[in-house]
Amino acid sequence: MIITLQQTLHGYQNGHQVLASSIPIGEEGNKVLLFQSDLSGTLINANFESYVTGYPLASESLYAFARTWYASEMRRPGCVWTQTLLIRYPDLGKIPDLLALVKLFERPTINEYDKYNLEIEVEFNLLLRSSETISNREIDDSIYQMVYENSGVPIIVPAGSPNEYESEIINLWSNQWPRLRRNFFFCSGALNLKSLNNRLFDLQIIPEESLKSVSRSEAEILIYHKNDPVDNWVKILHTSRKNDLRKFLWNFGSDIDGFRKNYIPLIKLYHLIYFEKDFHEVNSLIQNNFPNPKQGKNLKSKIYTEDSLIDYPESEKEIVKFLLFASDLDYLDGITLNIERRLINLLQNGKIQLEELLSMISDCPSGRISDHLWDEIELPDNLILDLLSRNYATALPLILRSENIVYSETIWRLPHQQQRELFFQFLKHNLIRDWPRLIKVILEVGSEIIFELYWKNNDLVFNSSLEWYNQGKTTQQFTAGWKDFITKEKDQQFIKWLRSNERRIHSKMFALIFDNLASRKILTLGFSHNTWLTAYKKLKLTEYRGNVEYIASLLLTIGFNNDIANSEWLVSVTFQDVYVFAENLQLGQHNWNIIPKDFEENMDNDDWGIIETLVNILKFKPKKQYQVESWDYCENLIRTFCNKTIKNNWNPGAFLSTLKEPKVFYRAAAYCVTFKKGRQLIMKIIRHIENRQIQFEPFQYQYLRKIKKLS
């Protein structure tokens, strides 16, 4: 490869000035060249009669590499010759070994300057020998370490002459990538500290005798010490093939600032990527040293993308997992990571299982994965639900892709706000195709979202809820809120359903009725006596834990009201229970107040003589009504029952069926004897018994016969 170099020659001719130049240089560039080509100090040092200098000529986009010779042939002391090679920035990276430039320097002869007006064409090998490493002879490890570990500080190396370190300095420069090469300032013979635009040169060789004066300088500098211990990163230079290392630096230093501080991270990255193959260490180095997304973009794209330079069996999985879980990926902005595509590839190649994929996605920061991922993957509902329990936001788009998942209990066990959001999403996407099925699921999990369903589909939700509850399973219970809504807020709708389904109401539904529906509403239901009797008997047989005293009182009231056919038979079943509750002081004032009373005075004063005879024989004397205490629930129950039987002309058989307890029967019969209609009732009952029209207990007939004889 042929590279064209430009050059200038500076020397003394009526003052230090440019003597020849192969190209025109601008004013600013000329000033820099003129100053930098002059003697590097005020005092001449016999051992520093020739040295090299390197610095960027920024105004011309050229790099200046110069050699200075002391011009002893000049009469004026302190005169020098300086030949400067001017290298285009793009060409600077094309020269593998910059030490080859040294042979192009040629000390001038007075008045023979024409050749310095000519361009120099040089042919360089594109590559170094592939097996060649950086030997200890080429570089001084301690200088390397000081230059790159103290990136913001000039390194000063005391020496007896420039030749001690000149080749090593140029080799150090050669081992830099192009952007660092063109930003590196060095001089192998600084008689005074060299600077350009107030920037001290990065690396300067000074005469040993100048050390004291330099040390007294106010500038922040570091003095080189030969015996400094060498770090491991320096050793990488000696174990790596120079050609491979240069390729790495050239490729990945192209968009990294040419600062000394970036050299060590790149050397370490080279070793970690190709030898240790440790992604997490590589990432740590990149994240800490190149946080700016514009820095090292080329390198980052080769580390974090699918065709990563880090290549070992689990590397791609590790990289993708990192990209999923990392809290901060700002330093990778602008890099196309294709996380979704890579996850799919890992799944398809068997590197991860579906469950693991979902686990990874559920734990990653929000927004890291787009919904497009799910276009490529078919997920069973159970895995979507598993994801839902861990990451609602991630699972949401998946839920909306499945029709059956609408009916999953897991959905309706979520926090209420999430349930509500999902419900309206289901409506929006027309995913609710089977409303009864959905209602059943929501009822079974006990979700308050049932109210939202009701407002969207009133009658269906209401009736379906009651049908579900009426199945009678003990595990199927309404929530407190929904139960109150049905039985209290929507009691008329509830009553309508009950009336329509009277013949098939389960005892569990009756328990709901008695426990929640207002008593005045129950009294208006209009159920047949058989319906009430069946309900009462079943509730008594079940493990019902409600207020049986209240139910018995309420059903007795329905019987006493006589608003339904055969109401006496309802009384026949409930009267004795209520009587026992009253006798045992278990009835309670509230229940007693429900029951209608019939306390009118029926005793016939005209027949009191007959009554006295009957009572003396029967050994029982009934009280007149005003003599009955209000707290005597038992007596009042008996009298109400007798009066209701007479007024409603109830079946005589129901009278006997109701009063199967001898003590209660005797009191009722004795009470009936005291008034005419009561005695007529007794005679009627006796006739029915004798005609075998009704069933009776032997003690009842014996007692009634005794009354008949006395009458």
C-alpha cells in the first residue's frame, strides 16, 4: 500500500523559519510548526542533539511527526534543523509500524532544501506478521503502565539521551488505534516541558540533569520510575498477537475518543472477549468506561447483538437475560438489540424452555419487551395465567389473545381494579361469548366484579346467579355485598324469580330468603302451604344455623293469616314448635310480635253453670281473657289457634294434628268448652272421629268423649 506524505523543513535563515514545504500551510498551522520545530529548550544539551516530536496539527487535519537536529554548523548558537513529516489523519491508521517513518528523516545540508519541497511516497505492508507479539524489547512496561493508568497527567521520563527510549516511545505510539495516534503528544528530547495550546505533551523524555528543575514545576506531572510493578493488563500485550490486537483496536477504537484513558479498557476487552469469554466482565468494562451511547457503538453492536463476539455455549442466553433484566441500558441507546427475535430463537433452538421464557419476561422492567413477541409464540392458557400472577402488565396483551382465558378463575382473583380493567377490555374485544359460563366462574370465586356484569346484562346476571345458588351446594355462596344487593336492593326482582320458581326452590335458597328478605316481603310471597312445609322440614333436617324460632314464627303467621289454601296444615306443623319455644322462653319478643293474636272474649256468661260443671269434672278452669297475662305466650297461642280454627272453619283433622301434645290439647279443649262456638267445634271434631273422617290420638278421643258425656 502506497501512502503519500507531506513534509516541511525548518531551520535558521535570518531567524528560525520554514525553509521548504511540500504543501501550503495555513497561518495557524505555520505558527504551530514554527514554534514546535524550534529548539525544545533554552539550554543546549550535548546528549540531546537529535530527538523526535509528535503532535496533531489540528487546523490542517494532519499529524506532525518531526525530527530535530542541533545545527552546530551554524554560527548562531541554539540553531536547529527540523524535518516534519505531515501525515493525513486517515493515513495515520494505515501505517502498521510507525517506527518505519524514522528512516525517512534526513538531516539537511545548508542551502540544499529542494528535496524537502517534494511529497514522499512510501509503501507499507498492510499487515504485520500474524504470529508476531509485542516483545519486551519494543516497549518499556513501566512506561506503558504510567502513560495509560494516569491518563490525564503528563509522564516525564528522565534519560541520559533520547536514544534510550525513542524507539519504545514510537512503538507505544504505533500500538495505539488511529484516533488515539492522532491525539498523542510526545517528545523524545524535551529540554524544557513541551506544550501546545497550554496542553503539556503526554510523554516527554528529559535530560536527567533537568529533573530537579522540572520537579519544581507547578504543572501536574508524573516522574517515571523504572522499578514500578507491572499490572496484568500490560502482560496482555506480550501474550497477544500484534496483528490481532491491532485489528481489534482499529475496528473498535474507530468511534471511541482518542484519549489515553480508553486504552486499558480496550486492551482488557480484547482479552476478555477472545480468551476469557466472560460476558459479564465485558459488560462491566463497557458500562463503566463507555456510558455515552455514542462512544464505542461499533464495539457494543458486536457484543450485545445476535452475532456477538462473545461466543460460548450459553453466551447468547446470558446476554439476552442481561438485556432483559438490566435496570439501565441507556449506554446501549441506538443499538438494535432485537431482544424479542433472540428470545424466540433461544426458544426454538431449545436453549430455554417456555416456562423459563415467561419467568424471564415477567421479571424484566416494564417496556423492555414489545407485544410483537407474542405474534411468534403460541402460549397455553396455564402459562399465560402463571405469567399474570407475576407480571400483570406483561400478561395483559396475552390475555386478550385468548378466548378461553376469560373464564379462568385466576383472572377473577386478581385485585379488583385489574379485574375491572380486564372486564372492559374483554367487552371491547368482544371476548365474552358465553355469559352464563362467565357468571358461574365469577360467582364461584366470589368476585365483586359481578356488579359490573350486572350493569351490562341485568336480568341474565341476576337470574343466573339465583340459578347457581339454587343448586344447593354448600360451597356456592354469594359474597355479602352481592347477597344484600339481591335480597334487599333488588328484592322485588328477587321475589319475582322466587314466585316463578316456587316448585323447585332448594332449602339453601329458603335459608337465604329467611335470613335476608324482610319478613313483610316473605308474608307476601304467596307460596302454597306445601312449599312452605317442605322448606321448613328440609331446613330442620339440614345443618341450618339460622334463626329457627323466627322461621317457625313466620310460617305460623302465614298459616294464621289464612291467605293461602290449606293454611291450617302449615299451622299444624309449626304451632307445636313455636309453643315449645315459648314454653322454654326461647321465642323472643320480636318473633312474638310477628304472630297475629286473636284474644276476643268468647266465654258465654249465660252458660256459666254448665261450664262450671264441665270444668270441675275436667279438673281445669280456664281464665277469662282479661285474666291472661301478656307474657303468657303459651296460653295466648292456644287461644289464638282455637279462634283461628273456628273463624276460618279449618279442617277438624288439622286441629288434632296440631295438638298432639296432651298437655297442650287439654288446655285447648278446656278453653273451647268455655264458649258456644268452641263447644260446637269439639262436637264437630267428635263426629269426624266417629265417622272415621280424621286421624286422632287415643288420648284425644278419650278426653273429647268425656266432654261429650258431660254436655
